Amino acid sequence: MRKMTLLTSLSLMGLLPLTALANQDASEELRLIVPPWPGVEVKSEILTQLVAPLGYRTSRQAVSSTVGYQTMQTDDSDAFLAGWLPAQQESYDSAMANDAIVDLGNNVTGARMGFAVPGYVYEAGLTSAEQLSDPEFRERLDTTFYSIESGSTVSDMIRQAAEDDTYGLGDWNILESSTPGMLSEVEAAVREQRWIVFYGWTPHWMVPEYDMHILDDPAAVYGEDGGSSDVKTIVSRHYSEANPNMTRLLDQFTFTADQQSEFILHYSLEERDLEDVARDWLLANPERIETFLEGVTTRDGEPGLAAVRDSLQ
């Protein structure tokens, strides 16, 4: 007969509520994969402040999405709040095939990505990526495409398109940098009303700030349905099975595109402190906190919502 654990013994003796036993998680630490993207940085900080009064702590691993999927398979990380599909499809499919991850579904809706231009370029007639092969547009754009950091899945996508000469991109200069580096180039071009084409996505503050438009993409360089994307919460299978309480919270941790764009603007464009942006968002959205914490307890089995509310006083 298996020995009774201390936790089970205390519960049977009435010294520990059964809810605590049911929700007791194996780990007090949640190891988050956090690439240098404003949306996931703010979401991860909001989650960090949300779980602290529940008795948990988070740590962050600033690695690319490709590396992140690998670390979830080797049990070196636990969760990822920016599983963009189909951009990360290859890494996602590989981890799924190994039964190493659990897909908790979208944490933001209305996402899209692709070839992007400022409003004045779109209004001048560049509305489809097919037009990038037009001699006049090539010249005005200096046959240069601005993208984010090398090693990301979207970087692989645009480089494959150039290799295949999709939209005549074979001889284009693909410039990759950090997201802030890319957007500084966009900012300079907009200020001078120069033509520029870059990797854009929504939700992001670039949409209202630059009147950004995503071009039609008939060759599906950035995925089907015009670059429409899922933004998923991905959890390692080992973590999800050992930590039911936190997994429930992660499953309920969702945002609208407008909500995410708003806090990205405060953090990335206005350059406010990350911790302040997250705390202000929590204070301004008590109804979302209730949704996040439905059925979630503290690590020792007490009501989770009350603990978080107390921490925000």
C-alpha cells in the first residue's frame, strides 16, 4: 500500500481544506519565455504581479521563440504567452509531435502580421505585396525591407521569400534588428514622409501611431488569411500536469487586441516603467482580474481574488 502523504493526512484529519489539496501546485516558480517584444513583456509583468499575492513567483528567459519551444521540451521553461501561429508553426508542430506542450488557446484575438506601410504609402497606391516588384515602387522603397531580430520565425519567413524571389524580393536588402531598432527606422521615415515597407503586426501601438496598413499577401508569405494570426498561451506538458491551479489561471489570462495595444503604447511608445504600466492596468481593469482568477486559489488554498484585491489596495 502506498504511504499517505503529509498533505493527504492533514486533509483527512480536517486540518487542511480539500480545496488546498486539489489546487496544490508542485512548483512555486513559473519560468516564462519572454522574447524582447513589448506585448509579451507587459503581459508577463501583469502575470507576475497577479501571481505574487497568490504565493508564486516568476522568472523570465529572454530567448527567441524558437529557443523557447526547445526549452519547454527539455523542461527548462514552463510557459510562453506569445505563441504566434502560423509564424511559429514549425517550432509549435515539432513540440506538439513530441507531446511536450499543451496549447491553452488564444490569449489575444484579432492578431495579424505581414508586410506593412505607413498610411501615406498605402494611400499612394501600394496596397498589395505583389506590387513590390513594380519598378517605381522598388525605387521609392530603395529595395529595402525592415524586419525584426535574426533568428525569429518571421525572419526565416522573409528570408525564404527572398530566396524564392517571391514578389521580386530576391535582390532586396533585408535589414534585421531589434523591434525598437526597426521601429526607429519607421519613425524616421514617417517624420520625413519617405516610403518604407517593414514587418508590422497588430495589436501594437504602430497601428495608430503610423496609420499602419498591412498589405495583401496573396502568396501567404506570412500565413494564410492575410496574415491573420493566433496568439496562444503555450505551456509545457510537465508543468501543466503538475500545476493545475496556475494552469487554470494561464488558461483564463486573455486580452482583447485593443487592451493589448493600449498597454503596449504606454510601455513602448511612452516609455513608461514596465512595472507601473502593469500595475496601472490591473488597477484599471478589476473585471478582468475577476475573470482571470475564477476558480483560482492562492498556493495554500485560500481564495485567489481576495488575495489579489488586497495587494492592489
